[in-house]
Amino acid sequence: MIRVVLPVHLRNLARSSAEVQLEVAEPATITSLLNALEESYPVLRGTIRDQLTGKRRPLVRFFACGEDVSHDSLDSLLPAAVASGAEPFCIIGAMAGG
Amino acid sequence: MLIMSGIRLLVGTRKGAFILTADGKRADWEISGPHFAGWEIYHLKGSPVNPERIYASQSSGWFGQLIQRSDDGGKTWEPMGKEFVYEGAVGTHQWYDGTQHPWEFKRVWHLEPSLTDPETVYAGVEDAGLFRTTDGAKSWQELPGLRNAKGKLWQPGAGGMCLHTILLDPANSERIFVAISAAGAFRSDDAGQTFQPINRGLKSPYELPDPDAEVGHCVHRIALHPSRPEVLYMQKHWDVMRSDNSGDLWTEVSDNLPSDFGFPIDVHAHEPETIYVVPIKSDSEHFPPDGKLRIYRSRTGGGQWEPLTKGLPQQDCYVNVLRDAMAVDSLDECGIYFGTTGGQVYASADAGDSWKAVARALPAVLSVEVQTLP
């Protein structure tokens, strides 16, 4: 079970708690995690990545195990600690503005 | 006299939506919200045939565009379809550097529910395009004929290349008017399949190399009275304009306004020749002249204007009133409402003779719509 932490606006949209748990087939990647998230919470389609291109939205960031993995390939494998559920995968609304 | 049970104001702001309600006296107001706290709500509007059905455009620089729908007058909301995909080959428009740039969807500026069907809504978007749903906002389809109206020559202004005004002709279901910043006004006579520019008579000597260009004029807002839809009023970037032939030709009616720059323009609910504008000092100084917030009213369809100031701040006022932030109700004595970038919402229950702040410290107001409830 993979744990995903959502920013407050997305958890309000999804009507979920701050952290959600997802079944993701192995080997789990960022893309397969996002697919599972959007399948469980269809309202989140388009809010994290562009619906047409699949690209991460510019002011959304992905953190895992204390690292910013936003620029990693979406097809790269998740860290083992995230894949095992020991650590959460964090979706962040980036700092923007003054 | 027709007894009305109430007024509902739908206020979109930079940080959420607010719903203000009052009975027919319009003296005491209750505010609910923020709905969608933290999100930009560019526009909310109710269906004319089912006022409990309200559509809202919810967007954010972080998380993109959503469309929300309420079927209980704004008490509860459901997210709806949010895929706005341009039809066919996306095409290009002019970019700031003179090159051609592909159309890119950014947000929904304006939602215009059908006059006859609560499931049908038109959406004006940035980059400028017109979309329609016929299933209550579950899905959206573009009406691409608009972008064939010299779309390659359109280019974004400072506020983005937005389609901000949609007017549906109550006397002719085939006729739709739209307006786009830095592109102009356009009309369809075939229910949105094709459009033609309707900008003859507009003059933009400070903005365009050809002041009489067919497209490129920065139209800020157009308005009509439902009893006489062939007469259009326009607040252009500079100039207040009028057309008596559905936009075929425009004439200037700014005359004695202290400034003819501004954003909203609206028409009295029962007097088709009574119109309202909010003069703003200039395109680089988006605040009222002399620090005085004055609505100007013409009872002659333009040409002769009178300031309306009672109840409005007459010193040190430097707010703006955006294009979608003015509305009129249809009670016997017409009510008028507008919101400011300073977060105030002002109401007049006497056609503008006097005003009262009914909200004083909301986030910057982007839009105001009013529902006159039976």
C-alpha cells in the first residue's frame, strides 16, 4: 500500500484526509501512482498533471524520502521506502508569489 | 406590484466565492462563504430557467481549471467536466514577438447559461475560444468557427487573450455575441457555427497601427437589453460605444464622462436607454479619477451622463471595478450591484441614486451576478 500526502486544496476537492493509501501494481512509478490516485479520485484528473500531455503542472512538486523528485522521469521507479509504504509520496503546491 | 421573495448575489473573488442574499427590500444582507476557499472564482452564473442551478468557474495557478455545479442555489456543489480541448488542429494566433503561437487553454473566464435549457451553458475561455455543454457541464465542446474569424491576427493583451463576454439574443436563438480582449466583438447568426467580426466604427488610435482595423480592438465588455437586443452597448479599452444594428456599426457615446476608460457596462432592467459605466482614470492607472468612486448613468443610451455618488467613497478611493463585476436585478425598482478589487460589494436598490456597501472586505472581486428569485 502506497501512502500519498495531498496538499490541502486537493484533499478538499477529493474530500479525503491528508494522506490517502493506494494499491499500485509493482513496479510502482510516479506515473502508475498518479494513475491509481486519479482512478480512486477522478476529480483530481488535471489538477496534478495536464490531462492531455500528462506533464506535471508547473507549480506542483513531488517529494519523496526528503528529496525533490519533481524532475525525475515520470516513469522512474519510486524509492523502495515509498513503494513499501514506509515513507509517503508527497504532492506539494509549490511556493509561488511574494 | 409583483412580490419578489429575494435577491441572490453570486460574487467571484480571487480567493473563493461568496453568496449574498436579501429579501426584496434589499436592506439586510447575509453572506455565505467562502466557497472553494483559496481558489480563483472568475465567474458564477445561474440558469435563467432554473435559478437553483448555478455554474461556477474555479481555477488556480497551481491546480488548473474546474467547473462546479450547484442544484440547490449554491448550498452544495459538485465538480463537473473540466476538459476544454480545442476542436481539430489547434492552430495559432499572434504572439507578443510577432510570431504565431499555438492556442493553449488557461482558464474559463465566463459562463453563460442558456436562456431556455438549464443543461446548456456557453463558456468563454483564455486563450480565446467558445465552448458549449449540452449535458449540464459533464462535457464541453468547442465552437471552432469563432477562431476562423481572423483568429490568426488576434494577440493577447496584458490581461491575457480572454473571451469574457457572451450575450445570447432572447429574440433570436441563432444569434450570439461574444467579445474578446485585444481582438474585438464578434457575432454569430447560426447558433455559433460561424462568427464575423463586428468592429466597424471602433477606433483605437493609441493601441493599433490601423485605428479602424477589422480585429484587434480591446473590447472590455458589451451589454444589451433583452427587449431590444439589436442595440448593443460597449465599454472599450477607451471609449463607450453604441450600436443600433447588432454591431454592424458603432458610434461613440462617451461625451461628458470624466474618463471613457473602464471595464463594465450594464443596462437598467426596465429602461433600455438607461446604462451604467464606471470611469477609470486610464489604462495604466486602474482606479477612479480623483480618488472618487463614481458610477455614471445615462438615461439617453449614452451621450449625456450623470455621476452617481451617494453612499460611495468620494476621496482616497483607488480600487478598480472589473468587467464582469456589475449586474442588475429585475425587481420593479431596478437594483444595481458592483464589486471592487478592494473587496467591497456595493448595492443600490434605487437604480443607482444611492448605494450601500453590503460587503466591505472580501478578497478582490472578479465578478458579480444577481439572481432575482421568485
